[in-house]
Amino acid sequence: MAIDITTSPSLLGSTTGPIASDRRDIGRWSAHAFHLLAIAGAATVIAGSYATWATFYAGLISRNGVDGHGKYFIGLAAASVLAALLATRRGVSRSLTLLSVPAGITIALMALRDIRNFDAFVHDPASGLYVPAMGNGLYIVLVGAVLMTVSVFAQSGAPWLRPFDAKRTVAAIAAVVGTAMLVTGVYGEYYLHIAHGHVHGHTDAFNTPHLLTAGGLLALLAAGRIVLAALPRAEVRTRKS
């Protein structure tokens, strides 16, 4: 008995049948695995930034990393989560998920540098009066950064080869960059103006927190402008009403 391949969907790689169903299940699992790792890694980075990085005077005074490099870590982690979520939206390139790699590597390198610098400070005889000790916060950050970096390998296929809409993807990238800048800038503004009072240089127009806050707002506004411009006029009027 001959088999007519023109009517046999399983032989033609159709979206029906057990083989195609298995492929869809694998695709769903890889997507879930990526998001679980990426979000778990980002959450771990944020938790580590709030955890104790260093203690002084035999533990009488403790410091976290939020008023230091921790605010940059939180900004990058938040942007990484946003990129992972936006990559699931229609028309946005799935390659946006790859942004978790440079974010994770940047956080890991900065955390390792901070660990090395503080370790040198702890073992410096001149700092013995302060009785410094290393906390576990930077090591928690490092674990989260590794999870963020390896999360991309949980995906199946090549996401950058899938079709996408250029305008929606550019808007998503602008939103991710704006979030990273704005979150970091807002933390910087807080520690510049509120937490420690008005510190030196708080009125400078071009200090780092002001530039990051302004740049983040501009990037988010640009993202919104691109999205609105890409919408059909009828849809825009409907949403306004």
C-alpha cells in the first residue's frame, strides 16, 4: 500500500500530529526555562545589592551596595527582566533576550572588582582601626549575574533569525535602555539629595544621577513615540477616546 505524502501531514512537518506537538512543548519549556532563569537571576542580583556588602567596627556598622555600584546592578537587572518580557510581545525581536548576557557579564565583572578591592582594604594594615569584614551581598550578586548570563542558553533555536517588526523592536530597545538609566538615576538622585542630605555637587546640572535620569526619561519617551507612530490612526483615536 503506497503512502500519499501530499496528504500525510506528519511526513511534511505539519503543525499537527504528535511530532509537531512535541516540538511545541519543547519550545514552550525552553521559553519558560529562559524566563525563570533570567528573572531569578535578576531578582538575586537585586537582593544581593540590598544585602550586606561590608561591616565595620566588628559588625557594629553595616553597609549594603545600593548607594554604590548596587544601584547600577539594580538598573541592569530591571532592564534585563523588561527585555525578557518585551521579547514575548508580537512583532518584537526575540533576540532581545540576548541582552541578559552583556548585562550579566557587566554585573559579574563589576562585582568581582568590588570583591577584590574590598579584600585588599580588609587586609591592609592601615585599615585595621575600622575592623572591616566582607559581607555576603557581593557574592549573592555574583550568583545572580551568572544566572542572568547562562539563561540565554535555555532557549531553543536561534531567536535572532525569527521575523520581527523593526519599529516595535527599536521601541522595545529604547524602553530597555531607558529603564536601565532611569532606575539607576532615581537611586542616584535619592542618595544625592535625600538619604545623606544635599551632598557636594548636588546642584551640578551634569552630574551622573541627573544625566542618567534625564537620559532614561528621554529614552522612554522615544519608545512611546515610536509605538504611537507605528499604530494605525484609527487605533490611536480609539485608545485616546
